[in-house]
Amino acid sequence: MGHGKPRLRYALTCVMLLAVAGCGAQRSGDGSATADGSFTTGLVDHLKASGFQVSPGYARLYTQQDCIHNTYPSMKNCWANNPAAPYVTPIVKTWPNEYVDPATVNAFGRLRPGYSGAYRLEPRDAVVVYGKMPPPASYMGLQTWEFSQNGQWRSGDRLKWENTAGQPVPSQYLFDTVPPDGRKSGRTQSVSALGDVVNDVVMKRQSGYSFGKNRYFVITPSATTDRAVRRALQAQGVAAEDIFTEQIPDRDEHGPIGPLGMGRNAVDFLTSFRYAVPEPGQEQAADKWRKNPPLTVMRVRAPASLGPVQRYGALTFEKRTANSEAHLAGDLRALVGAVCERVRTAAHLNTGDCAQQQSAATLMPDLVRDFGFTGPYCRKINMDCLGDEQDAAYFLSRPLPIDSGQVYAVVDTLATETGNATYAALSVNDPSLMAGVANILDTGLKGSAAGFAETVRNSEKFFVHYFTRDCSVLRGVPGGPENCTRISPDLLPTRANTSAEGDPALHGAFMASLRDYVKPGTARGPDSTKVLTPRILSFTQPAK
């Protein structure tokens, strides 16, 4: 596969377990904090003296194996996880009166008894996560989603999505219950955003360069609780600018978010920390951080003596911008035509896509721009938002067959070369699990259109990448085999494999996705209305 070899970013066997008293912080020479158990002891003592209840938690790496062996069997959905990086998930100890749905107990991997990855919040509650951030990389960020909510979708809403032309996600992943297929459960999967990600750009704006430094996160629906937790942290020597609050809003544009509480009908939440693409030379340190991250997790409950709960207001998202790529549209059409011609003549493959390269069948739509995949909309109609966020333009193809010699070419601008992304990732997704399984970064895509430079202007601004079971069929195509990802049966099961986990009807198929992460100079992904839409071209073997 040459330069196109997938870069799997999962540490498949790494599990990170940290008790609250296991690490903490003290001031160091550079004004940040260093790991020290006395910090956590002092913080817990201060909180308890102020009337808080404190419950320990730990951090755990969520891996692809967790998706296959736990998440899909439990929830029938892996929510299109990003294969460019693993997720570190805060695991919390369940409050004595907290309802935990049996279906979610091990949905995020095998956890310690009495602990959960999904959690509920009373109005006075908070989850606190802190410690040393990972080594320098292209991205890090913490986000909380509403995981599930009480309710049921209307049949008309589901039928609308099932009949929406070009909609790439099978409706089974957009409309499901907890537990899965429990039509009468009265509870729907949501995984919908509650605000913007607290990523490395946000951290830098407030507290300076944050990779390798100690930072502190408070996840709460209450400004009253937040202020009290901040006072406790500052009493231990933490600078105010090093503390970040994820505000759980009380409403969005469609109505209230909730209800909060410990009961069965209350919403529950899911938080993850994502760390992606370590800088060159930092890979070893990054692996070390992942294997034993200096993070502490606890959940706290403020006393009524602090005064009335002050809820946060309505959800808002930061505006996204982009450099317009409209001037490259003609070059993209020329590149698509050149790819079609070379693959047909050099590899002797057939295609009907070249004559209709603007058809919906060849376009990879952006889930936000084209279909409105945002938390507020998904919560309104009880749809699963698949962990939506505003840090990337996110293009996704429909499920495509791969077992009969098909070859797919993805052609688009490379957003890192047009100034619209800090990093980009082209991914292989398993539609039978709705899971990301392999990844090609922008560094592996750069220069892949060079073989077409004689006939295509600005070829350095584009990429061409192929997906197939056998890359050798592309011999003779400029940049063909070396810019091809072989989709082996180990990566995606064949249709004949009846023992593989996942929906058997979607074995033997793959989905491509393209994520353009964080426009430089901003904290969010590019405005996808200003970038060009990727094309995915289908080629087939000639009839024998």
C-alpha cells in the first residue's frame, strides 16, 4: 500500500485506570502543576469541608476492541468513532440513588463493578477531570454529549430519513433505543452535542500553550457549583486561567435539555478526551502518556448551603469560517476527469461515474451542511447524532460493496494545503458496526495528485486515494498502488463471513469518510459551505 498504508491509531490492549487519590498536582517552576497525590488529598479535603460529596473515578482508554466486543453488542452502534485517535473516557462511580440502565453497564468496555461511562447529573453535580496534558500533537480536546434521553421518535421522522436521497447513514444507526431494538423501551440513543469542544486552541487562548501542562476541567449544569469547585482548585494553587468549564446548557433552540436527576427518565451524559496525531518525534512519549496518563477523575455534589442553583443559558456554537475553495472547482473537475481516464485506460476498469461526476451518487455529503446533524436537531426528533461536534468538516460516503473487485477513488482538495485544516484524515469505516477502522492522514495524502500535474492545474492542492480489496489492479495508473488502501478481510469482513460481529447485511461493504479538522486561526472546523465536496468514483471489473 506504500504511502497510503492505513495508520491505525488504537492501542488495542491499553487500559488506563487511575483512582482519585492516585495523582494530583503541585506548583512547579514553570507555573504549571506536577503530579502529586497530596494535591488531590488537599482538594478532596477542601471540598468535603465545604459540604461537598466526593466520589472517585478513573480514566480509561476506549479502543476499537471495546467497540467490537462491548459497544456494538450492547448498543448495536459504534457511533462512527474517529480512527485517527483513541478516546480517553472518564469513568465515574455511580451514586447510590442513580439509575443505570443495564444495557449501558459495559457499553464502553469492561469496567470496575459500580462504575459507569454514562452518568446522570443532579443540578448541583459536577464531574472534574484534571492532570497533565499529552505531548505536542495536532489536536486534543474534551467534549460532553447527551448520551440518551427519554422519548420516542415519530414514524414520519424516521421515514423521512430513510427516503432522503444521498443520506449516507443507514437509518438503523440514526433511530434506535436503549436497549437496542427495544421499541417499547421509551428511551432513545442521542449522543448529541451540548456545546463546542474544549480543544487545544481554546486552551491556548485562555491559558497559553497547553500540551504537556496541567489543565483542569469542570463539567456541570450549575454556575454555582462551578464557582465553588474553582475556589477549591485555586485554594490548592491552580491558576484561574488553567480551569475550563464545560457548561451543560438548560436549553437549546428547540427547547429544554433534560430533565436532570438520578431517575430513570433523566438524561444521561458521556464525556471523552481525544488526542490525535502526535508531532514527529513525540510518538514514543504519546504512547507512554496513553498507557499511563496522569489524569484524575472525580464527581462531586455541592451542598444546598451554597445557595440556589444557577443554570447556564441556551446552547450556542462558535461561528465557523473557511477560505473559499470555489476558484478550484474547475481544477477538481479536471482532476476527476483525468483520474477516470487513467483508471479506465491503464487498469481497464469500467465506470459510469465519470459521465455524471456531479450526481449525488459520486458526492460525499457533509453531515452538518447537507443534513443538519447537530445536537439540537437530533434531540428534537429523538435521532442519534453519532457524537456530532463542530471541530471538523465531516464528509461521509454511503455504504458501498467491496467484495466483487470494486475500486473506489476519493478525489478532493487537501484542506491542509488550502489553509482550511490543521490536519485531515481520510478513513475506512465498517458500516456493519458503524465504526471507523483505519485512517490515512494528510501527510499520506499530500502529493498524491502529482501524477496528474501535466493536465491539472494546482495539483498540489488536491489528493487522490483508492480503496479496494486488491491494489495490484491499479498497476499502470499514476500513483495508483502507492496511493491505495487495501481493504483486507481482517479490516472489513466479507459478505460471506457470518461469524464477524456486526450487521450481516452490511458485511462486504465499506464507507469512506473525510474529516478536515480545525481551520488554522480558529478553534473550529472549516465552514463546509466554502470548501469543495469530495467525489467518490466507483470502478468495476469488466464482465468476463
